Amino acid sequence: MEPLQAVVFQAALALGALLFGVFGFLYTLRATLLTLTTGGRPDVPPVVHRLRPLCQATAAPVVASVAVAALALLNLAVGLLVWALVAILAVTAGLALRLAFERE
């Protein structure tokens, strides 16, 4: 039977990956709609204002799940490669959080 920390690590990574995919879709949709504004028509579609809170609501749990994964690794004997993977995911999650809370 696997230790609890390994199960928590795998679950946190899976949840983070799922939420990051949702964030990526929502942010891409929001960015695409923002680029459709032109000089003659500077107003943005109303859905853009609804997408920003959704992006913020999905970016924060991505960061939390990567943090839980890192905490679960503290008690596991894993190699440097796994820590490097978690570090890369942490940087990516931080960038997602920054993108979600940036000003327009």
C-alpha cells in the first residue's frame, strides 16, 4: 500500500493539472476577446468582465494544489528530478496567478 503522502502528491498534481487546463482555456478566451476590440469600437464584449473572476477563481486553487504537492513531498524520499518538476509547476502556477490578477 502506498503511503498517504504519495497519494496526496498524486492527487494534488492531478487536480492542479485539471484546474490549470481550465484556467488556460478561460484565459485564452478572455485574451482573444480582448484583442477583438478595435480603435473604432473600443468597448469590450460583456463576457470579458465575467471571465476575469473565473480566471482568478481557478488560478488560486492551482497555486494551492502545487503547494500541497510540495508539502506532501517533504516526507517522501524522492529524487531531484521530482523536486525540479514541482519547482517548474510552482513557477507556472505563480505566472497563472499573476496573469489572472493583472490589470487590463
